[in-house]
Amino acid sequence: MASCFTPSIPSAKDRFATVFVASVFLASVFGAFGALCGMAEEPAVPVAAAASFSGARAMAHLEAIVAIGPRVSGSEGMRKQREMVVDHFRAAGATVTPQRFQIRDRKSGKGVAMENIVIGWHPDRQERILLGAHYDTRPFPDRDRDDPRGTFVGANDGASGVALLMELAGAMPGLEGPVGVDFVLFDGEEYVFGPRDPYFLGSTHFARQYAAGRKAGETTWSYRAGLVLDMVADADLTVFQESKSVSWPETRPVVDEVWDVARRMGVRQFIARPGYEVEDDHVPLRNLGKIPTADIIDFNYPAWHTTRDTAAACSGESLEAVGSVVLQWLREQR
Ligand code: ZN
């Protein structure tokens, strides 16, 4: 994740985290009880809808990605990760298409090979949803006061969105309804060594290619909406609405839908008010690609861009909270 303009709101965190654990537990107990006895009031969305997204499995994916080490664009770690995720999504039944491009390293002047990965489900469906996550990691933990040139493994900022999508893959072949889904893993979100280096290389390339294809009439299918998933595994998760996503007229309905799903499912980590304004991959997708894309991000993360952004700061419960909401939102597309 790139940057943020508004100070975060830490005060609500502890309160909501505690309430959530209790509420999920109660919801599961009463959901199961109600189903057995047939006497509980029918919730708007069955709680069981969340059951097919496993936070434990998503967390295992996150740990496997982090175990590779740093995954900077063009590096050996990135290559290893690419191999792992491509195998995973192919085995799950997706159509996996690389989108390769080159950038020039601003310091060395050398070319750096970049590759977005498009993971398609139900390719015959002409109206589609984009779920995006960056899969590169920042070269250095430059906000780490003690070790700004140390090792950065990006467990939350990098691996979390990928891990969530890896787990979500299991539910995609059975997704009914009119919309197809593309997971897009973006390279070069933060190939950033200094303050003047550009962000969002992968999502910018993807958005331009998509817009050009639409304009030329070569791309016949279209994206109805998109979500960018970034920093979604913080063990102390609070997902406020992101201000740009709220303020753009075409992404506001996407935000409203997602937070409404969370409210109906009792997923209290989603807090239905703006909490921060963030520069992320949703900006080029919306501005250049004209894809109405909202950013789902917990920016209240003290380990951001430090050596402490490790699996220990993340949790499967948090991945499950976000993953189950995203899955239910997909299932409600009409
Ligand atoms: Zn970042």
C-alpha cells in the first residue's frame, strides 16, 4: 500500500475487535441452533454463507507466501511466488493469463520484467467483477526506525490480499448468477526505492490495456465493479471505508453494498464510515480503466512498512471476516 493522507482512527479498534469475536461466536451458535430447531428468526443472509471461506486455510496461504521471503518485483522471491500462485489457481480450475510488461529501473536504467496475473472464473460471462490485490512487496521497510534497510516480508502489505484470493478460489467454480469474476494480481504496486518513484505500475498498465481494448472494440466483456484487497489480515482488524471510494459517485454504491453485506452478516470489523484516504491500486483502475473499484483496506496498522509486518501480526480470523463478506457480496450479484 502506498500512502495515506488522513490520520487513522485508533480509538475504535479494541472495542470492535472484542465485540466481533463475541458476535461471531454467538452468531455461529445461534445460527446452528436455529437451523436445527427451525425456530430462530431467519436472518437476511444465512450465516452459513460464510462457512465456505476458511480463515485457517487463508492464513496457511499467507504463511506459505511469507516463507518465500521478500517478493520485490523482478526478484527471485517474486518468481517463486508467481510459480506457487499460478499452480494453485490452475489446480482450482481458473483460466490463468499472464500480462507481461517492462519498466525501466530509475536508478540503474536497466529493464525490469513485470507481470500481472489475470485469474479468470466463468470466462463465458460477459459482465464481470474484478478482485485485485498487489503481490509485490516494498523493497525496504523504510518506516522502520531501527532497521529501515532490513528485511521486509510484507505479510499484511502484500501477502494478505493474495492469500485471501487463494482461499476464495475454492468457491469460484460453484459461483452462480450472471457475473464472471477475474482475480488480478498486480505487480509493481510499490517498486519504490525513493520518494519520487511511481507507484501502481501493474494496475496502471492493466487499466490502460483494458481501456484501450474497450475503445477499440476488442474487449467485448466489461467490468461492472471492482474491489482492491490490501492489508486485510491485521490481527487487530478494523476496516473503515476508504474516502476516495466513498466520494466517487460510481464507487459509492460498491462501498454501500459491501458494508451492507458485512452488517447483515454481523461482521463487525467493517465499520460503516470513512476512516482514511488511501492511494492504492483502485485509483488507476477507476481513473484510467473506468472500472468502479473500491479499496478494502485496514490502514490502522502500526507495522506498516516496518520489519514487524510479519505473519505474527496477522490472523486467519481477520482474513475470514473480509473473505466471507467478499464471497457473500459476489453471491448477491444479480
Ligand atoms: Zn505498502
